[in-house]
Amino acid sequence: MTPRATRSIYHLQFAAGLFALATLPACASSPRIGVDTSVTTSRFNTTELIARVKTALLNDEVVGLRRIDVHAVDGNVTLSGRVASAEERDRAVKIARAVEGVWSVTSELQIQP
């Protein structure tokens, strides 16, 4: 499978996941009564922040070809997975830091050439 086809598959899977998350509240059978359990870090909740970082990484022509997992807690993002070089690792961190709502980025990316 070509890198471009692989990236297209990841984009489709990511879009399907976002769609499922967006429509989930509409599927609830009972109304929410006076309790807000959402966690917001700034303008974006954690799920939105993760989606924004993943989208930014997927849209990059270099690191978009890698499978990078994104975790976030209160605007602090952790990247994990594998990259081919230190340059790719640094690029992924730089992209994640540039996303609005991200306060810090920790890299747990492993370099495997």
C-alpha cells in the first residue's frame, strides 16, 4: 500500500470517529438534567484538543505517514508511537505545540529507522 493510500485510510478512519463523537450526544435517550460533566481546558475540551492535534499531524506530509497517538490532560499533550528519525520526532512536537489550546507537549515517540 502506498504512503498516500495509507494516509487516506487514516483520514477516513479519523473522520468516521469524529462523526461518531459528534453525533453521540444526539443519540442519548434521556435528557441531561443540570449536571455538566465536561472538562474544559481553555476554549477546547480534551476530546476536541486531541482531534485538533491529530488532524494537524495527519495533514503534515512527513509525520502524517506515521501512526502517532495523542493523549491530553488539561492542555498538556503527550505524543507516543514510532517515527523514523529525530527530525520527525521534533517536527511532530513542533506541530502539536502550534495547535491552539495546547499548553505543553511531551514526546514519548520512539525512533525506529
